[in-house]
Amino acid sequence: AQSVTQPDIHITVSEGASLELRCNYSYGATPYLFWYVQSPGQGLQLLLKYFSGDTLVQGIKGFEAEFKRSQSSFNLRKPSVHWSDAAEYFCAVGPSGYNKLIFGAGTRLAVHP
Amino acid sequence: NAGVTQTPKFQVLKTGQSMTLQCAQDMNHEYMSWYRQDPGMGLRLIHYSVGAGITDQGEVPNGYNVSRSTTEDFPLRLLSAAPSQTSVYFCASIPGQQNTEAFFGQGTRLTVV
């Protein structure tokens, strides 16, 4: 069955530090992969997506993610975290694009000043 | 252009009551979906629609009905509310093409007592 695992429920980093959020997926073929961010009380905003091609994808707000087929991973990174990045982050896989997304449980990011 | 509008934002129901969560989009998108978000579980797909008159079940459809009589609207009906349906509900709309973004509403927080 298709699934997405985000091993870290909570992560705390200091402002200015680098960030990596982990995501592993289970899917029979190369999936469509997404990272979303959710600020408190808000809906979901797409940070970036991978469909094919270059395995390092750039997104909004300075985020990037790297698709590693051998590890079934799609980790999200940011070189320097800002206090405004505090939010919950969701990795998702879409067997047929954006329709019928399968989400991970989410990682809640706290940023210390 | 309002995007995806969900109403109400908050709702408290008694067990056994019925209600309809509304979702409307003004972007002429083909695809619309309903998800529920529960702590530690990410978002799970309830029902989705690939066009007016066409709906299908997602991962957790039990206790919910949907219909899609127009392109713009995709209401979610709770037939007999149960405490297990306490959740935050998100509606999403997608243009229908694989390489375009899914737009999420702001969510409806439902509590069943």
C-alpha cells in the first residue's frame, strides 16, 4: 500500500540554523511528491513538488528538496531558518498528480530566537 | 477571485445530528477533494470528484456523502454525526491537469459532542 512516513513529529531549531525534514514514501513506481506547509489555523500551502527530471527541486521561501529513489526519500531542506518558518510541514505523495494525495503525519517545526 | 471557500469555519454538533460542510471554488477547476486532518495522522482523503456529476470514495469515506451538481460546489454531508468525526476538514480544488497546484480552503473545525 502507498504510504508516507515523516519520522520526526517535532523539531526545534535556532533561528539561522539549517533545517532538514525527513520524508520516506512507499510506492510501486516513481510518484509525484510534494511538500506543504500549514501555519496555525490556516490551510495548506504548496512549498514545492517533484514530478520528474532534476532530483533537486527548488521551492518557495528558500526551501529545496531532494528526491532519492534508492532511499525512497524526499527530504526538505533550508540553509537558514527564519522565525516565520515555524509551522507544520507535510510530505505527500500523489499517485496521479495532485488528485488523491496521501499525506504523512506531519512535522511540527519550532524556531528559537 | 476568492479561491476555495469553506463554510462554516467552526461547528459543534451533537451526536446523531446531520449537517453539510460547504465548499465552493470560483476557478473553474475540474477536480475537488475533501480531506480530514487529525492529530498525528496528517490529512486523509474522504471523497473526491473529477467533474460535475462524478464522485468517488477516498481512504475514509464511511459516514460521509458527497455530490457534485455543479463545477463550483462540492458539499460534504455528515449523515449522523459521531464523536469520531471530530476533526478539521479541508476542501481542495485542482485544475485537472497533473502539473498544476492544488488549492486548499481554510478548513472547517468540527466538534461532535
